[in-house]
Amino acid sequence: MFTILGGADMARAFAAQLGVQNGARAGAEAWVTRAATTDAQAIAYATDELGRIAGVDSAAAIITVTHTTGAGGESLVNVRVQYTYRTLAPWPFVPNALSLDKTATFRNYP
């Protein structure tokens, strides 16, 4: 029983990590393709992508959009998604929370 529940928790954690990564990528991609023209719209794209993962509360994620200048002077957009994953059950001797933090950086073409 513990093996099945532990495997399910590991699979959920992996899915949440992929969701966080895909959410950051979706927000940055929306900005550079002009599907999103404001930071709030880019955050909405990231939230929507994160919300597609079962068991992930996208409203609990912290999503930030920043704009920087790269080494060659190019404009960059950075979308960072932070989410705390919690296990199904509190496991003894194992942390029951995992902080997931991913940033996607895309070149913003004029």
C-alpha cells in the first residue's frame, strides 16, 4: 500500500513540476507572439496552463513577469512560476512539501 501511494505522490510531483515549467513557458510564449500584450495577460496564460494539471491549484501559484535586456542589447521577457506541491499524506521522515520554481526567458522581437 505504501509503495502504491508513494509512487502516486512521485508521479503527481513530477506532473506538477512539468505543469510549472509549461506554465512559465506558456506565459513567455504568449508575450513574444503578441497573444498577450500586458503582463496580466501573460500571467493569465501561465495560470491557464498550470490549471490543466490535475491536483494543482493554479490560484496558489505565484507568477511574475519581468522584462530585462540581454547581453547583446536584446529585449527579454521572463516569466517565473512558483508553486508549493504537497503530498497526499504526510510521510514519516520525508518532507511533505516541495517548492517548485521555474523561469522561462524568451527573446522579445520588436
